[in-house]
Amino acid sequence: MSLISDEPRSASVVAIGNVDVLELPRGDLIVAAAQLQSVTEALKKFTRDRFLGNLTATHPLFSPLKKEDRLQVINRVVSLTFSSGEELIV
């Protein structure tokens, strides 16, 4: 998430056994996203899914729902784009 948000890391990982680590500096991610639409779309999907997953798992509005029901809510959410100053509710 820190790659996308440009915020400090908030998680740590401890390897149990031998691992290979791939490092992707934020600047390289920005360049890849600018050059490849597939990277941009993957980042948008990841960010959206992460946000909705965290929202439905932690917000009291969704606490009565089972995990399966929360997933159904997530799958029904649609993204809309509005212009600056456009009236949303009249």
C-alpha cells in the first residue's frame, strides 16, 4: 500500500526459511503505470478491493453481515466518475 499511497510502510514481514525478495521502487511503479495500461488497471483494482475489503470488515454498518455477504456487497459496488462542481444530490 505504501507504494500506491506514498505513505510510510505500516507492516513488516518476517521470513521463515529461505525466500527470494523482489524490490520495486515507487518511481519504477509510476513509470510502469504510465507506460502500461494493464499496470494502471491492476493498481486501481488492488486499491479498490483493498479499500472495500477494509471498509466492510471494520465499519459498524457491515458488522452484522457474514463474510460471504460482505463479499457480495463488494462485488455490487460500482465506481462512478463526476466532474468537479457537478451536482450529485439535488
